[in-house]
Amino acid sequence: MSNDVENVTPARIHDFAWGMARTATLVTALDLDLFTAISRGADTVDALQKNTGASRRGLSGLLTALEASELLERSAEAYKLPPDVEKYLVRDSREYLGDMRHIHRELNFRIWPQLTDAVKEGTPRTEIFATSADEVWSQITPYMDALAAGSGRWIAKVAEDVIPKQPRIFDAGCGYGGCGRSLIERWGGSVHGIDRESSVTLAREFAASANLADRAEYQAGDLFEQDWGGPYDVVLLSNILHGYSPDRAQELLARSVSALRDSSSVIILNEIVPDDTETDPVGAFFSLQMLMTSEGYAHDLAAYHSWLNEVGFTTRRELRSPTGPGTLVVATKDGVK
Ligand SMILES: C[S@@+](CC[C@H](N)C(=O)[O-])C[C@H]1O[C@@H](n2cnc3c(N)ncnc32)[C@H](O)[C@@H]1O
């Protein structure tokens, strides 16, 4: 046995194997809204027990696991939050991401135990893209909508030059409409979205409560079958192409070209695109997630470029989302510019 092999330990492997416990620990802390409680001053076990109603034994174990995972810090008896936890996991924060718990609870905890079968057979365990799967989407869409609205505010800064004033926007697979809504709040203009019935019903309600009902119109149906209307100044494809095979993703891009005015742009965002190290765990795990739930894949940027090019777009910009994981690609319909 070489020295290298003799000196190794299984520590890294054990650590990897406990990955599921990490996810569950975080989800439970979010279910109990523990980080919010600490941020509001309930920072001891006694105060947290009163606040959450959880058992002493369970809570102590959970706090220890969170501290060991560096999601909490402690001095004497008082817990405090590291800055990233304070910013993203406290409900009062505008950047709150804690509703990610729904994706884990409603989807990941159910599908990941089926990975072995999915890998053996190469087929999804549960289709959530091609069919409506309402009960799953109704749980996870509010979180995605918050992410989408945040991305809309971000695009407002980084894609300002491709969005004209008072744009006509098409939001393909709009979910609850957060992305398009935040763009027309900033730019004026109007948005037209297509998604399943259950999503557009809520998209209409959200638009009405933001006083945007007269500028936001939603249509129920299948993106591959419905007429998208147009011509538009912007087509948004947010968090959708990675759910499809290369052929179908390219078909959505071809439909985007047809729906756009000349020289206007498609904005592709929140797609999980692996980074170019080929060792990006989020991209790689996401592809497995897509294997279990769809025909999709975490397509790489080279694939996006070639599809865009083939259907008649010129890529203008690619950026990683600052709140990641997710990538933005802006491409303009060929002809001018
Ligand atoms: C991951 S969600 C993203 C929603 C929204 N664009 C966002 O960024 O928050 C994907 C959405 O695309 C919708 N979708 C996927 N394929 C579709 C299709 N063929 N027709 C209509 N909607 C579709 C799903 O119903 C779902 O709401």
C-alpha cells in the first residue's frame, strides 16, 4: 500500500454521506423559524423553547447541529447569527430565502431517495415540467416567485440597455409572474404570461394586488401549443429551459425569435448552468434533480450559445446571478444592432 493510501482517512466520505442530514437540519430550523426568533432577541435555549414550542431535547440537539454546521454562533448561553444567515434566513429581511424549505420538503425529500432507480432506468420518477403537477408547484412557486421578483430587480440594473421604455414583455412559463411584474413596475409597459391554470390564477391575483392588473395579462395553457402573440420588445425565459431536452429548449428559443420584434432581446435567467470547472456541484446535482423530475439537464453555456445562434440570436451578455445559483444570458434577435 502506498503512503498516500495508508495515510488517508474516511473523514471526507463520512462528511459527504451526512449531506442529507445537513439539508434536514436547515429545513427544520426554517420550519421553526428559529433564525428569525434569534434575530428578534430569543437567543437562549429557554427563550427559543418558549418561542417555538419545541421539546427541550429536540431543540438542544438542533441548536448543537446548527452550531456545528456554522449556521449559528454561541457565546456563553446566547446564540447569534452569522451575517449570511441574518441576511438570507431571517423572515424580516427583504432578501429572505428561507422558503427554499418548501422545495426540499415537497420535492427533494421525496425524490432523492429514488435516485438509484432513476440512474438505472434513465427516466424521471415524477414529471413536474411536462405535466401540471399542481400540488408540487403550488408549494414551491411562492419561493421561486420571490427569487424571480429579485431577479427582475437585478435585470433592471444589468440589462437596462436592452429594455426600451414602456416595453411589451412576454413571460414564458411565468409561474406567479414575479419576474415580469417587477420589470413593468420599473419600466412601465405591459406583460403577457403563459403558464398552467393554477399558476396563472395566482399570477392574476398577485398582479391585482400590486395594482398592475390592467398591464399584466395571463393565459393558461401549454407553451408548445399556445400562440404567444406579439410582437414583443422582450421575451423572458426564467427558470425553464433546464427542464427541457436540448431539442425542446431550442424549440422554445425558436418560438421566442418569432414572438420578438427585430433587434429586441430574449432574457434567459435563473437557469442552472454548470460553471466551466466541470466540478461545480450545484450544476451536477441539479442535473440529477432534472433526471428525476423532467427530460431536462443543467445545460452548459456552449449549448445555450449554439441554440441561440442556430435560431437567429446573437449573445450579448452572460452573467452569474449575485444571489445564485443561476445564470443570465441576454441575446438579441439578429438583423440589426
Ligand atoms: C421553475 S418554474 C419558473 C417560474 C417563473 N418563470 C420563475 O422564474 O419563477 C417553471 C414554470 O414553467 C412552467 N412551465 C414549464 N413548462 C411549461 C409548458 N410547457 N407550458 C406552460 N408552462 C410551463 C411551469 O408550470 C412552472 O410554473
